[in-house]
Amino acid sequence: MGRWADLESDEHRLPEGFERVGYDADTQTYSYRDASGNYWEGDEGNRHGELHRAGHPRPQPSEDAVAHHNASLKRSNREALRLMLPFALLVLVVLLLFFKFLNSGTSASDSDHGKQVIHCGEGAHAIQVQKGDTCWAIAETYRLGVEELLALEGNAGVDCKALGVGQGVCVPGKGGE
């Protein structure tokens, strides 16, 4: 129940002697009757507010009143936008960080491994890991076992479980193979 629930009834909100007698859903107006039997209508969409005599033309607001109302709406819209701007910026930053986190698994590690300088021992050269390569496949290509591949000078930091595209791996032979 609201704070002013006791003032929501018609007897507290309507002028003395008025009672609500109907509602027109098409025009969204409430109808009222005063003590002398005259009918009155409220403004569209308002249950309580200014009442106008039914069947009589309603007074039109002046141009100044309309201009003031429009200016007030623009001002309140700007205030609402100003209140929402920090929230929108926060959401944008969170989304940017989220996408950066998602892409860091592939693009950041690729570029880091692509720049990796690897020094292979005598009689060996470095190759870059391609998509789908495994330690076993690389070792088999060069007629080695995985243990022999990892034992080559320069492969001390190679982790077969976390082999990344673009990562350097030392293999036997000169650079032409």
C-alpha cells in the first residue's frame, strides 16, 4: 500500500459533492457528476486532476504555456540522459574489457609468439607452429620422438600441452627443410 493510500479514494481527491460515474476506454477519460446533476470530464488519462464541463469546449493552452511545457520536457530529457551517461560508459568499458579478454587468448598470444626469438643449437633451425600442429606431428615430420624434439637445444621452454600458433620450435637440419 502506498504512502498516501488513504488519500487515493475519490472522497479525498474530488471537490465536495462530486462523484466518479464512468470511464470511457476509447478516449481514456473519466466522467464525474456534481451535486446538481451536471456532468464533468477529466483530462485524458487522468483519474484526478482538472475537471471540464462535459459538452463544452475545453480551454486551449496558450502558446507560452506550450512553449514552456516543451522546454521543460527537453530539460528533463537532458537531465535523464545526463544521469544515464555514467551507467552507459560503465557498460561500454565492461564490454570492451570482456571482448579484449576473449580475444587475448588468440591474437595476443599469436603476436607474442610471433615476436619470440628462439636460439637453436648447431645443426638446427627454428620453425613456427602452424594451426593444428602438435609436438608429435612436428617430431614425426623430422623423424624424431617427442622426447628427442624437446631435448634439442632451444626447446627448453616448449610446452606440448600449450603449443601456440606462431610459437618457435627448434628442429634438426638447416633452414632449407
